[in-house]
Amino acid sequence: MSRKFIAFIAAIPLTVAIAACDVRGTDSVDTDTEVSDAQADTDYGYDVYGEDNLADSMASNDAQYMGMDRQGANMAADGEGVSPDGDMAGATTPDAIPDPEERPIMQVQVVLDRVGFGPGVIDGRMGMSTENALRGFQEANDLEITGELDTATEEALTQWERIPATRVVTIPASWGQLTFNDLPEETADQAELEQMGYESLEEKLAERFHTTVEVLRQLNPNGRPAGMTGTNRAMRSSGNGNAAGATPAPSPSATRSGTPTPSGTASTGTMQSLFSAGQQIRVPNIGADRIAPGAVEDRNWQQTLASLGVGSDQPEVDRIVVSKAGKTLKAYQGDKLVALFTVSSGSSEFPLPLGEWDILGEAYNPTFEYSPEVLTGGRESGENYTLPPGPNGPVGVIWIDLSKEHYGIHGTPDPATIGRAQSHGCVRLTNWDAARLAGMVSTSTRVIFEA
């Protein structure tokens, strides 16, 4: 059984602040009238995949892979979004840009991610999150739980062997109109922003495909999809003047001045941007990202799901179990495990509150009340600040409020730290896993925290 993303935020009075990891946040859900008006508007705020799939234009088409042999599926993925004459309007050509590498671990990761066992950041390497995902898959399929890619597990995964590790997509031309800001370090300065948004187009792409900027750079040496040559390069000019797939002129990275930067410029560290709107790039082949028309009531939340590559069809779960020792969150339908995600949960100063708790509601794209007194357990005082919503906010894109005061389940601005960094007692996931979990739970879902 699955359920739609129907907001049950009404369980939390809109005039009451929500506890958030020892700080308080407020929701940003539209009123019923605004939601109704938004649904009547066919402009979703982004380029959709199609009338029957309101994911963005870079969405996966899983059906094309499962209907082919493995070689054909790989070729289809390599030509996603490119027609035989070089037009990037969405048609597929089988042999446009073959991936020169097999990437077996990345292929396993994109499959596990599809079927609900999140490997965290998809990077083509075995690590804690991928091992946790394998354990979850093994438990769900009555296999010996080893956390390893053993023979029995490989055999169980063969039904998805047609799913390639990567695919080639075209960055929407509309992204050329987006603006990215460097986020200030000081809380007081952050409070002056309208949104805690992405700092660069590269960061936005990385979160969209559940990976890191570094992995995207590895998959696109010199800014071109791995495997691209002069004979298979689509040369139609993009809206920003670059030939599609051609190496753009690197843009200097911005300083941390908070100055808006146009799409295609990087604003993290000293790296230069290799990507821009209208350009073809190779990405991890994440799927299960279809958003069914009418499945998401809140327009802003639908935009968030599309930006994270999260689909609307999620299993309805009646129990979730967070293991402090295992650094995992398991979601169950009855006794059947249907999802597992790696999490960060608590610290020595703010331990995970063991026991059973209720879910009071959800806040999509919440604001965040920064309170030094609450964060330090009363040891320090100082000025409180309200931080704006956004994927780079302290609790990411979603806050799942619990009956334990000041505790909840939420996203993060730092997906690579999940399972490694400690939290202020809350349960923290990657933004994409937290958004997916939000579609699984309701106020009737039991929450169990165990050591």
C-alpha cells in the first residue's frame, strides 16, 4: 500500500512554533485556498517531464530500461534527452554517449536507492551507508544479513541488472535564470536572507542526483560526459551560447560575500564551475522519481520533491525504528521492512531519547528559530534569530515533529556527513531520504528509538 503526499501539517496549529532539534521552526505550508489555486495553475515552476509525470525534465524513464536487455538499457541511458539529429528535446538515441566504465558499485547504489534502501550519497564506493542499505535489502529479502555484496545478494539484485549506473541528461535551459548565493557564516547574516538556498548550480545538481559535486566532476571530465568524443557530441547551441556538451569556459568561483551569482558559476571553495544550463552531463542513474499528477497537494513541496529526484509513490508505513548503534532508520509495513536509511542521531550531550514517540505533523520547507539557550541546554544565552527556509537550512527541507519536545526527524545541508556527524538529539537524514520518509509516515505511524 502506498499513499499520496497529503499534508497532515494541520496536526500542528499554524500559529504555534515547532520544536526543531532544540530550536523552534515554523512551517511554510500554503493555505487551502492557495494550494487549490496553485494546483489549477499548469505552470509548476519548473520544466516537467510530461503530462503524466510531473517530475522535472531530467527524470528517469525506468520502463525503457526494464524492457531491454542490459546492453540496450545502457545505450538508452547514454542517449537520454538527445535525438539522433542532435536535438535535445527529449528523444533518445541508443548510442549517443556510451559510458566507458562499468561502475558496478554505483549500479548497485542506484538500484538500492530506487527500491527504498538508501545508500546515502551515491559515489560508486562501498562505505557505511551502502553497507547499511545492503543489510536492509538482505533483511527484506530473507537473505543472510552481511552488509556485503555477496553471491546471494548479487543474484537477488539481478532483476534490476538492466538499470545502468549512469545516464546522460540535459540541464534545463530554465536553470539559466536561477540565481545562487554564497551563504554567510554568521547566524545574524543568515537571518537576513530570504532563503537558505543552494550556493551553486553544481550543488543543486548534486542534490538532484543524490551525489556530490566531486562525483559529478569525475563523471564529466573537463565538463563533458565521460565517453563523449568529437564524433558523438550534440552540437546544438544551448540558450547560454554554449554548444550542448561542449566544455564551457570555467567561471571563477565567487567569494563568500553573499553576492548573487548567475547560473553556471560556482560559489563553493576555489573550484571553477564546469556546468551550465542547457549542457549535457553524466549523472548517477537515480530513479523512482515519478510524480503523479494530483499526488502532491502542496505546490511548493512538489517543486521540492522534483528538485530532489523524489517520487510521489511511497509505501505507507506503520512503524519506524531508529537504531542509535546501527545509525539506521528502518520503516515497516507490519513485520515487513520496506525502507532503510542511514541517519545521524544524538550525541553524548544531547542523546537520542530512547522509547516510543508519536508523530504530530510535518512542516515542509520550515523556517528555523536559532536559540543559543536551547541549543546549549541553558548554559549560554544570546540573541535568537529566525532563519529562512531552504535546503541549506539547519533542518533541510522537512521537519517531522515528534511528541518528545524539541525533537524531530529532519533533513540536512550536509548530506555527506550523515551517519558520521552527531546531532543535537534529533534524527537527521539526507534531504532526499527525509523527503521520501515524509511520504511514508503519518500521525498514526509509531516511532521507536532504540540504543
